[in-house]
Amino acid sequence: MKKILILVFCALCSAGFSAAQAGLKKAAAGNPAFHYTGRFEQANPEEIRFDWPGFTIQCRFTGSRAGIHFQGGERNYFNLYLDGEPVGVLHAPRDTVWWTERLKTKGPHHLKLVKRTEGDMGQAWFRGIVLEKGAEILPIEQIPARRIEFIGNSITCGYGTEGASRDERFKPETENNEKTYGAVLARAFNAEAHFIAHSGLGVVRNYGDEKKISTRIVPMPGRYGRSLDTDTLPAWDHSRWKPQAVVINLGTNDFSTLPYPDKAVFQRRYEELIQQVRKIHGEIPVFCVVGPMIHEPCFSYVKEMVDGFRTLYNDSNVFFVGLPNGLLNESSDLGSDWHPSYQGQKKIAGQLLLPIATVLDWDYSGTEIFE
């Protein structure tokens, strides 16, 4: 795992610090030069609030350094890149301005900050960047035209991808959404990705629930319309970002422990989720994935549901993709708590790459997956 950089508290308004007095200037989070990938809430033009895994902030800036103003909370971690190169893992429990090291040129430089952790680790706030005197913030040069949305559980979040072994207990530091099958596929297709995922949640029943239908904690379909995983409001405006395909990988938590949900209830709620996607995004391809941490009866239930959906609704753009039982090598493909490691996630991506490429007629690079 990359070295974690523990940030020193340096709030803009504390200890008499003034950006103007220091000859600095602030580009607040509402500046149109910032490009956000993922869902967020912005009630205040000075800041955005977010919590879904993989949420990404990008911009370019001139000058030899920049200060990132954000607050991540105790359990969130972020990957930082400058000019395409990884800098480290940032952890900012409090309201912080973290300054990059001085760069060799005045730029423009490309800055990218990615949330490694899921919403269950807490919400985060981004308040903009601080620039040197005379420096400017600029939009990024290219935004991918391709877009994929992933709906899932811990596998899609990246739970334990950087754990040392299957016997290591999960820690937030070992969760890295950028090492998930979804992120790997997005890079292979040169696509943007939204991740609507939360560990332990199912279609109707969450992991370990003593009941067949979970009511205390809302399962994943009930969160699909949210801007924030951990807040019911505000609703997300789906017109802001339109995917060309949706990948759903749910069911593992419904059937990992007893009592299993009733087949009819599970299939009906899964159908309703697909119909929700249809209502919002139209007739785009939807891929219903099962595995690799679950097999029967989930495998058969989802396949039967997809076959029935295609017939009942005359919808040929819904696809079943079953991952092979035994896909992952237990000695080398697992991270924390028996979840897929980065190596295991690449194997999952490899199984999904060709079906998605074929349906969407997208070219791809297999370098990361098959290296």
C-alpha cells in the first residue's frame, strides 16, 4: 500500500491565516474549472459534500504548488495524483489545507484526488484549492466520452483490496476503489465511472440479517436515487451524468448467510431495480453479474430473472454474466476478510471485459488486466 500522508491541520481561517495576506488566492469548490466524477451535494457554492467510493476531483493549475482544502473525517482515505503520477494516500480527519511539494515548472499541472473509501467510512467535504499569487485554475483538457455506472456491494467498493491476506481483518486503509474490477474496466475502456456501492448490502437482504427482508438498514436499490449514500436527501439529478451502460453486481449478501430471501421476492425487487434504471436512463445495456463470492442459488435466481425480464418486457438489452465458481485463487487473489485483492479484481474485470466490449462495440486496452 502507498505511504499514507497524515495531514497537518491548517484551516484557512484559523490562527489568523488569510489567503489574501499571504499573497494567495482561493478557487472555491463551485469554480467551473473543477471536474467532478461521481455523485455529490452542493448546497453551499463554497464546498461540495460527497461519500460514494471512487468520487474524483480534477483540475489543472499554474504555479509551482497548490493547497487542497478538504475534510475527509477519521476513516476516509484519498489517492492523490499530480501530472498523472501518484503522490500518496491522503488522510485529513479535520478541516485541512494540504500543500503539494514545489514542482519544477509553473505548469499547467494536472491535479486529481480520488476517494478510496466508501460511504460507510463517512462523508467528506471539498472546499477548493489555494493558489500562489498570479496562478490560475484551469479545466482539465479531456473528459472521456464513455461512461459506465456500477451498482454493487463490498466487491464493487474495493473492500480490503490492499489487505495482505484473506486472514487480515478489514481496515479503512486497505479499501481502494481504484483497484476494483469497475475501476479497472473504466481504465481499459477509457471511460468515466460512477460507483453506487456499499459493503454488506443486498437486493432485499443485507449481510447477516436475521430476517429475510432487511428493514433496519436500506438495501442497495433504495439508495439508487440518492446524491449521498449516507443521507436520504437530496435526490440525485440523473440528468447531470448519463451512463451508456450499467453493471449490477448484487446478491452476494442476500445469500451469504441464512435465512435466504424468498426467490420470488428477490427476483421481483431485482426486476424493479432494472426498471428504475430503465425509467431514468432508457434502453441502455444493463449487465447483471453474479459472483465471484457467491454461487447457488443466487446464480440461478438472477439468470432466471434476466431470462424472464428479456421475454416479459421484450428487452434484449439486459444481460446475465455469471462469474465462474472458483475464479479466485484463495492463496493469491484474496485481500482482507476473504474479499478480492487487486489481483482478484483484475480477474473479475477480465471476465467482464469482452461481454461489455462486444455489446457496446467499444475498443479497449487489456494491458492492466492481463499483465
